[in-house]
Amino acid sequence: MRRVLDVARIQTINPFLTIGLPLVVLGLVLLLNLATFAVIGGPSDGDRTTGALLALYVMMGIAPLQTMTQLFPFALGLGVTRRTFYAATALVVVAQSAVYGLVIVIASQVEASTGGWGLGLRFFGLPFLPQGNIAAQWLAVTVPMVVLASIGVFVGVVFKRWGQLGVYGATIGGAALLTGLALLVTGLDGWPAVGGFLASQPPLALLAGYPLLIALLFGGTGWLVLRRATA
Amino acid sequence: MSLVRMSGVTKRYGDVHALDGASFGLAENRIHGLLGRNGAGKTTAMQVLTGQVLETSGTVEVFGESPYENARVLNRVCFVKESQRYPDAFRVEHALRAAELLHQNWDAAFAAELVADFGLPRRRRIKKLSRGMLSALGLIIGLASRAPLTFFDEPYLGLDAVARQMFYDRLLADYAEHPRTILLSTHLIDEVSDLVEHVVLIDRGRILIDEDADALRGAAVTVTGPAAAVEAFAAGHTELHREQLAGFLRVTVAGAGEPPDGLGLEAEPVSLQQLVVRTTQHSNRTNGQPATAGARGGEH
């Protein structure tokens, strides 16, 4: 366990770059949004929803990919097992998402109580997120971040094991699988049933429950691929 | 006693045998040289011993256990490669700190001394280091980690002769104070011939020599003289090399000892480098392979 923590420390050895920079970027994007809407002016009817928060999620997908392609070979040479490295990666990804999730929840509280930063902006408190329950909100913003990170890890692992061709193959294979499923549903005339199922699920299950399963699927498959990967 | 042992190890990549039934051992607290041509299997051997690559067949034991995904073994291992990649965002100090976190014997003061000796800028991004500085960083990590089992795989591309000598001197001095098991692969055989205590020669995945350096010093002799006398001396021994000029013959033979006086034969010792070259060529001839085959990649 100590070694997992040590490897986690190495993954965040430059805390400004690994943890701080995404928040700085997010802050700048927020400022940009505020400036834009301040310039536009006009009535703020509280429906100025932006998707700029997505930037943070994209960064959370890319960072672990680089961890796998760049840091993994170095760590292996220093006598770290794949298992330890993967556990440390999972730890960092989950902890980082949890912290960012907390930042988003707190910021959305501030946003709500200041009337959208005085401009009616909805930057953090997006309308489809569960309202009221803070813990549910936190889960709903944190788990999707873990999902993106797990996809990033998975792509990085596939690249380590099979190179660029492997990544192409996995992408094409994934797209083919999804297309096949969609065709299957269409063929069975199943879209109303799918829609009905999704509508019947509580929002937390859709935003956190099923995404968690997806993250576990990518994480678990990634581990199977990594076990035979070479530095 | 063997601290590290591989027996009959084969590693196949498609139809290429990077290792082909290779067997050799590393004794505790000695400096071993792993010699061989480009593509001979040196890096693969090290990757197998450090659990980075899984052997196709055969057995590998490091500290008495299989190294693959074995934290008890790998905690005591440091592997420095010529082609070592570092994260883009890392500065020199980050790499040193990472190595410190992972090696319990790490000596920070020694590392600082080495950084000063090699003139490495601590704050510089590793991406921006020159080829020589990049190699120096690997050497520093390998030395200061004081890992009980340290692998150096062609660690000094781009380093000048003075820096290389500094590495040899530092390695020897530190090894004397903190004995450990070291495996060093290199093309610069002459440079390390006084450094290594044991020699493993690998060619096309097979081990040709696994012998103490002292024993190798007298293992072969080059004899020059009248053809008939040289032929008589060389008969029955393994002939590694032969050059003929008019009536004179010059032959390198293994296991023949020194020629007796009075036959008009002149004997010269065979350097480790010559021995390695001749043994490799001899092996390639007897295996029906031209001596120039197998050369690929840049020699350095």
C-alpha cells in the first residue's frame, strides 16, 4: 500500500501541473463566459446555460492517458509492478475527480445564491443535475469524470500494448459495437422500450449508477490489457 | 551463489527468437558485462529479468522468485535503459525525486554530487536535455538508487569519453563501498574490460560465453609463425580466427594455452574485445550464418 501511495505521489509530483492547472483553466473559462455575457448585456432570465464545464471533463480524460503512455514506462524501470502502478492511477483519478466534483458542487451553490454570478449564468449548476441533495449532486458530477478518466486510461493502455494501430482498432471496434447495438434495437423496434426504461430510472442512476458500471468496465478491461504490456 | 538465474529461456516475437534457449546466472555482489551485437538479445534478456517482458518458455529466477509482477523482487531492482522515456512535463529534479521515492537505499547526497559532476541542470525539463545529459540522468538514477540489483542497458549514448570514465570511476568506487549486483550491457568492450568481473556474451539469442573475466583473459591466444608450426600448435583446438600471409600463418585459438619456446612462434594475448568479436564470428560461421548478418540499427 505504501508503494501505491508513493507511485501516486510520483503521478502528482508536479501538483500545479497535474491538479492546479485544470482548475486554473476552468477559472479562465468561467471568466471568459462572465465577460461574454456582461458584454452581451440585456435581460438575465436565468437561462444562460453553457457547456464550458465540459473542458474540465475533457482534461480529466487526457491526463490519465498521458500517465499511461509517459509515466508508466519510467515507473516500470524503477521497479514498480503494473498492479501497483494501476492501483495508484485509479487512486489518483478517483481522488482528483472527487476534489473537482466538490469544487463544482460548491461553485454551483455560490452560483445559485448570487443569481448566476449576477448575470443569470448557469456554468456549474447545469439544469439536468439533481437539485437539492448535495451528496447526489456531487456523485452526479464526479462519477462521469471518473468515466472519462477510465476511458483515457483504457486508451493509454491500449496504446502501450498495441500502439497506434491498437487504438485505431479499439476505436473502430467500439464504434462498430455501438452501431451494431443501435441497429439491433432498431430492428427489434425497441427504441420506445429503451426510452421508457431510461425515463423510469432515477436521475442519480443515470448520472452516477450506470456510469460507474461503465468506468468499472473500462478499468477492468484496461487491467487485463496492461498485464502483458511492456515498457 | 546465483542471485539471478535464467534457464533455457526463449522469447519469441512472431518468428523472431529474441532469446533462444538462453541460460546464464548473475552472482551476488559482482559486476557483470552483458556483451553482444545489436539485436543479439541483450535488452530482451534484461527485460525478462526485470519482469517487463514475459518469457515464452524457460524459467527465470531473481532473488529466488519469478520477477514478473513480483513486488518483493522488483522493489530491489533498478533498470536504466539507453532509450528511457520520461514524462514530458518532468524536470530533472522530478525524475530524481521519483527514483528517491521508489528506492529505499537512495542516497540523495550522492545523487547531488553526481548531478554536479555531470553538470546536469536540476530545473531543466528533461525534454530539453541534450542526448548526453539524458544519458547522464539515467546513470545518476542507476548509481544513486543503490538497488541491490541494478541493470544498465547501453546507458551512455551521447556521453563523451571523459563523462564515461567518470561513470566507470564512480561506479567502481561506490560499488566497493556498497557492494551490489550489477549487469551492464555495452558495445564499448575495451572500456569495460577492467570493470567487469564476469562476462556474458549473447548472440542471436544464444549465450556464447558465461565466464569470469579472469578466466577469459587466458582463454585464447593469437599465434603467428611459419604455417606448419602454427598448424601443429592449433591442431585439436577451437580455431576462432585465421589470417594467412605467404608462408606465415596467424591464428587465434581457444583453450590452447601458451605455445612452447623454440618453435619460432610468437604469441599475443587476446583482448576481451577481440575474444568477443572472434567468438561471435566463429559461432556465426559454424551456424552457417555470414558474420555480417544480423547487423541492424546504428552502431554506437
